[in-house]
Amino acid sequence: MAPTVPSAAKSASPSQPSGKSEVADLKQQLRQLAGSRAPDADDQRRDVFKRVISCMTAGIDVSAAFGEMVLCSATSDVVTKKMCYLYVGVHARAHPDLALLTINFLQRDCRDQDPTIRGLALRSLCSLRVRNLVEYLVTPLTTGLKDPSAYVRMIAAVGAAKLYHISATACIDADLPASLKALMLSDPDAQVVANCLHSLQEIWTLEAANSEAAAREIETLYSKPVVFYLLNKIKEFSEWAQCLVLELASKFLPSDNNEIFDIMNLLEDRLQHANGAVVLSTIKVFLHLTMSMTDVHQQVYERIKAPLLTLVGAGSPEQSYAVLCHLHLLVMRAPMLFSSDYKSFYCQFSDPSYVKKLKLEMLTAIANESNTYEIVTELCEYAGNVDVPIARESIRAVGKIALQQYDVNAIVDRLLQFLEMDKDFVTAETLVLVKDLLRKYPQWSHDCIAVVGNISSKNIQEPKGKAALIWMLGEYSQDMHDAPYVLESLVENWDEEHSPEVRLHLLTAVMKCFFKRPPETQKALGATLAAGLSDTHQDVHDRALFYYRLLQYDPAVAERVVNPPKQAVSVFADTQSSEMKDRIFDEFNSLSVVYQKPSYMFTDKEHRGPFEYSEDLTNLTVGTEAQENVISAQRYQENDNDLLLSTSDKEDNGTRASNGSATSTYNAPSDLIGSSLISSQTPAETSLINTGGPTYSSQSNFSLDDLLGLGVTETPTPPPPPALTLNSKPVLDPGTFQRKWGQLALALTQDPRTSTSTPCCVKFIRRDAEGWQVVERDP
């Protein structure tokens, strides 16, 4: 039986070119077909061109066949021409020197009798993007704008914008913008008009930064004659062109209300268009034109509601999401207008998760007194959804509605029922919401605490849920009989809790409970402070250190700081400012609405509009002013850290700084905890973490430690180290002296001389094992 041929030895398939050998074979075939007049020559050229494009698509460098491809471009076959133009457009940018070979045949094709070939050649010529070929573009573009074929004029209009990006001076000197404007206002073809409008907007917008004339030309685009001329022809435009014209109309400033109503009458039927982009562009025009007319603006909301809801239910999920984003923006501005249509935002089984999440936000925004019960009932059904993120969002939505003061009684009962569900994420999310409800509605504390008190902290695994439970244990410890003991059990398992958030809440909760029920919490507070001071997380350590020194200073002051009189929270902070929302509304029908952030936050600097915005955090500079701000912030941080130091610590730090030693106040998080913690804490605090070193403390420190049951005992002051003494009568035999003399390094040399330059004796100072010695020798 013959052996199997290995895969590496198999010949390459025709659709998978083999590399250099394939390119050489293609070059040979192209040379043979160049100038061939055989009947099947066009078919053979097409097949070879297809193989060249296949190699180019596979990533093989076929630029070596550039000359042969140009020679074979003399054909009347449109398909072959397209492939040749594609090849030329790709390789001309990477090889500008080879692009010169294409000028002759492209200019020849620009004068071809077939308008399709003329248009393709002109598009390829403008797509070369080679600066030294600009002089060859002006004449074909000028001729193309006057071509009898609408297809050629359409390509020439776009080519003028390409020429501007290659060489703005050549485009302006050739007066192409003026030709585009005249063509836009006189050409019978709608697509030519749209391309002229797009090129003019692009050219004049970029040129306006350097030319006042270009700025005036932009104003003429937004003038009444141009806007109404384009709006009257809007039905002839394609969907893309309609969006372009509608964007232009949204920037038009009407002189009176009659012009506003005329535009709205012209665009009324665009609200029923099948394309969602056209509908949203029309809505943007209606909203921006009626901003100064309050009554009409509200009627516009009523008018656009039906088309938007239709688009939500029809089309792809992506379109539904984009329309929902715009609806959400409108709902935030006028929630009452959509309150009766809340059922349109119920989640469907087939909706993707991103659409469901946005619908939940819509239901939260449109909830009011008339529909709260129905919406909350629907949201409660989603809490048991198999999709855990959607279930979480539904629980949060119920809490947000409760914070809006709509039917709080029923909502609190629903939330407390969630705590009975045997699901960890449901319990965690509910506890967070109950905490927020208690902050706003303290009168519900007895009903909520009665249910929350039956929840075991061992059954809660999520940090935010456990932190919410600990907050309630500390805030309402006087109403929860087992609060001190639950907190004590949590402190005993301090090392098993890896979340800093939970440890911070536990520190504060134990402090609050101590001031309300001191006898039961005294031991737990001492253990908590000891664990916090030895914690490797900087925030936890700092808070424990702050609480300890606060108690050391005055327990009454500590109680006023940690457990002050609480006031109900009226309004929770919004995630977006009103200024940000207005900025997004100004960019209606754009990605800003989908991303829920202004365009300057996700676009490059060169593509942003010419505006200044106070919340622009993406343009941070490192200039002199910024550096001064950083320095001042660092100084403030240093002063703020000094507040945690006692007077003796400040004096010690000042002494060490004056001596020129660099002392770090940051505590190492891991294996350096012993030494670094000692350097930044008082001796009594050091004893809490059992470092084993000597402690020096005042009587007030020990009274506090005894109160907390920390068991700190006073350590006697260690004796000072022995002082350095010199041996005044050293005794050495000559041999030992000579041996030691040779072993010791030279410490100091003095060479005093008299006025007559007569050398005297030289004194050497040496140090041996018995002390320092002065030895005199003659020079």
C-alpha cells in the first residue's frame, strides 16, 4: 500500500495562491495577454484579473505585476476595468512612484464614450490620494462636473471633496466650491444635488477656520432659499440624502412662526417613512424648530409618539434599541406624555438583554401615581427571570420607583417579599434598596427592620448586600436586639472577609452600636479597631486609626462625628447633570444619544465641533496651571493626613524632616506591615497589632485600651546604649602593632609646614580594636 502524501506536499488549490511563484506566473500571463486581439482575450484577462484580486485579498504582495496590469487595462470590458481600478487604487497609495504609470490610461478612460467607464476612471483617479499627482486631477474634475451623465457628475462632486483633503489650495484655486454650489442649485438629478451639498458642507466647514469667506458661504447654505429649495425636492432624494437635507434643515433659523409651520407641513409625511433614520431626522427638525414655542413643542411630542412606538415594535433589535435610546431621552424631558403607553415598554421574551434593560429604564422613568401598581407588578415578575442581570435591573427599577414617592406602601411590601426568595442576588439587591428607602423614609424603619433582623449574614455572599445589612445593624442597633452579637460574629470572621467595602462598613457600624449599646459592644469595638489597624488595605487602616484617635481625644466628639442626628435624604444624586442632558439633546439623532454622552467624549479632537464645554475631561493639559493645581492638591492631601497625627507625631515628623531624612507615611500593604505600621502609629496603637516591639504610652492611652479590653500593659523604658569610650593607656607589643598597622586603613593625614617650608613631624590617627590612637612620625 502506497504511503499517504503529507499535507505540506499537496498542491495549492486555485483559490489559495502559493506566493511568489503564483505572482510570477500571473505576470507571465499578463504579458502574453497585453495587446492580444484574440476573440477570447477579454475572457482570459478577466480570469487572470480575478486571480490577481484573489492574491491581493489573501494578503500576497502583487505590486510586482503593476506594470503588466496597466498594460492590460486597455479593454472595453467593464468588469475587467473595475478590477483594474481596484488594484490600482490599493497599490498606488503604498507605491506612489508606480502611480505615475496609471495617469495616462485613467485620463484616457475619463474621456471614454461609456459614462460608466468615465465615472469609474474619475473615481479611481481621485482615489489615488498621491500629492504629486494633484495637477492631473483638476482638469478631469472640472470636466466631470459638466459631464452630460448624472453618474459622472455625482462622482465628480465627491471627487472635489477628495481633492480638498489632498490639496486644499488646489481645490480652492480651481474654484471647485463655486462650481459645486451652482451645480447643487441647478442640477435636475437629486443624487448629484445631495453629493454637492455633502461636499460643500465638508469643504466649507474645514475652510471656515482659516477663511471668513468660507464662514459666510456656510451661512448661505442655511439660508431660506437654499433650505426651502432642498425641502421641496426631498421626496426625490434617497434615504441617505433625505437625512442630509433634514440635518441641514435642523440648523435653519426661521424668521417667524409661518416659516416654522411651512417646514413642518412639508415634512409631515416624512414621519410615516419606513426608514427609521428619516423619521428620527424629521423629529429632530420638529423639536429644534419649536424649542421657543412651548405649546407647539408639547404638541410635537404628542405627534411624534406614535411613529416612534411603531419603530420600536417593527424592525430589527438594533433599530429598536436605537429608537428606544431616543425615546428615553424624550421621556426624561417629558415623562407625562408617555405615561399612558407604559405597556409598549413591557419586555418581550424574544427581546435581547440590552433592549430589556433599556425598557426597564423607560418603565422607571414614566412611572407615576396612575400606573405605578401595574408597572411594579410587571417588574416583580421579572425578578424571578432566569436572566440574572435583567432580574437585578428589575429589582433596582422597583426601588427607583419607590424613591420617586409613588405608592410607597405597596412597593415596600413587595421589596420585603423579595427577601423571602431563596436567591442570593435577589436578597443582596433588595437589601441595598431597603437601605436607600430607610435613608429617605425613616418612618418605615420598624417594618423593615422586623424583616431584615431575621436574615442571617452567613447567607449573604455579595459584598454590597452584606455592607447594606451591616449599615442597618449599626444605624438601627437600638431596635435590633441581636445587633451587637451579629456584629461581633462578623468581627470574629474579619480575616475571611476580603471586601474592603464590607470592612469599612463594619468599622462604622460597630462604632455606632458602641455609642448606643456600650456594654454589649465594648469587646467587639476593641477587636474591630485592632483588626482594622492591622489591615493591609490603606482605607480600612486609616479609618480604624481615625476612630481610635478620635476616641482617644474625646468620646463625646467621636459620637457627634460618627453618629450625628440624621435627616431624611430628599433627592439622590443623579448620574447626569442637566447640562449634559441638554448637550445630548442638541445632538439628537446621533451616536451621542445611544452612548448617552456628548460627542466630545468619544471622538478624536480633530473631529469635534468648535465649542468649549466645562465638563470636558478628555483635554487634560500638563501646563503650568495644571501643575500648580496638582501641587496644591498634594499639599492639601498632606495637610489632611496630618489631621490623623497626634501632636507628638507631628513634632517627630518635623524633626525627621529637618534632619534631611526622607520618611514615608504610607503603610506597606503586605510583608512590610510591621515596620511601616510602627512608623506611623502611636505606641499604644502599635501594641494593638502585636508587633512585639517596645511601647511607650501615656496614661490616657492605657485607660482607653483598658476600656476596650485590649489588655495593654506598660513596658519599662529600656536602658540607653553604652557611650563610646577611648582607651587612654593602650598597650601593644611592637609585632602586634606593626601587624595591626598594616591592616588598618588610613583615616586622616595632616601635613603642617612652617614659614620656611621645613617639614615637621606628621601625626597619624588610627583606630584599632582597643580604641583610637595618635601616632607621630617624622616625614
